[in-house]
Amino acid sequence: MSDTLNIEVHPRPETGKNANRRSRAAGKIPAVVYGGGRESVAIEVDRKTLLDMMKGHSGETPIFLLKLGDKERHAMIRNMEVDPISRQVIHIDFQRVLMDQKVRVAVPVELVGTAVGVKVEGGLLDFVNREVHVECLPGDIPKHLELDVTDIHVGQHAEARQIQLPQGVTLLDEPEKVIVSLSHGRLEAAAEAGAERAEPEVIKKTKAEA
């Protein structure tokens, strides 16, 4: 389940491009906290502290306990804006969450096992959708969801309905959403394509001989 990450945040007395630029120059990331039936609050977080904290949670949806002076509030990141050139995080949107109210999040899917279609039949596995959307309490957000692909043969696929969900976690995506599919290997597919191209030539030759 999702970890709770404690982090100190500070109020952002000034907003706007110039103020945000100064904040970033000082090693901070401008941010905003919204939702939970309260007004939005402009804050800033220490860049290094936040990024170091998130290194072990790539692809996950961690819950943060934001500490602002003597106040604390659970929140999750809903948007992280990245500069297209420097690839630095330049702004974060935190959404307040209540630990006893369900939230909707995207959770990564991890494949378990080696498909028989790959191991024995020489097929290729295509990981079509690498995450699914679920609803659960903030403390029950899975770090990932597992899908067993062991019994998949060439020409078959696995759907979202086949993912084992922990108790208290509800799938929001269509049950028929394809997660992985298994097709013929490149060499076999090329051989079949070559056979199909060659077949008309054989027919023409036969007619000429007739």
C-alpha cells in the first residue's frame, strides 16, 4: 500500500512569474494546495528534499503529510509541471485528501511470469496499457497491481478484469480494457507474409502451364 511521506512546506507570500523564479533560484519549488472544501494555499517546498523523497516511489501515488508550521494536512500530487528544456520540476499541484474518503488514482501494472506463448511458441508480448484507474481510500492505494501472464498463448490477450485487486480497491476502467496481447514473432510473421505474397505467383504459373 502507499507510504505516507512527511515533508515541511512553507507559505509563499508572493506569487507570479518573478516571485516563482526567485523561489526556484533559492532551491524551492512553487506549489499550491487545493481541495478538501478549503481555499487554495500557495506554498513552496525544498526541491532536493522532495526529489530525494520521491526517488524510491517512481510511478507510485504516495500520500504526503504536508507540515506547515503547527498545521498538518494529507495531500497527493495531482500535477507536476516540468520545464521542457531543463527537465526541472517548476510547479506542483497538491490536492488535499481525507484519509477516510476514497480517491481515484492511476496505478502501474506489473507483469508476473513468462507467457507460454513467448517461452514455447516464439511470440511477442505487447504491453499495451501499463496502468489502470482505481478507487480506494488514500491509505489503501497499491504501489502496483500484478497481472499473471503465464498462461497466455499466441493470439490471446489479457484484460483489466484479470488483475487481482486488493480488498477495498475497485477498478474504474472498463473490464475489457486490454493490458497485454501476444502476437506471432517477427520471423514467423515475416515467413507467413512471404508465403502469402508467393501464393499468387504459383497460381499464375499453374494457369500458364494449363
